[in-house]
Amino acid sequence: MKIVIYVMILSMLLSSALAGASFFL
């Protein structure tokens, strides 16, 4: 179950990073 939570947090961080990059670009 820890891996599922880890993947969820990782995908959330990745999506937020992509949103920030698209905002600055």
C-alpha cells in the first residue's frame, strides 16, 4: 500500500511541476 501512496504523491508533484512549467513558459 505504501507504493500506491508514493506513486500518487509522485504523480501529483509531477503534474504540479508541469503546470508550473507551462505557466512560466
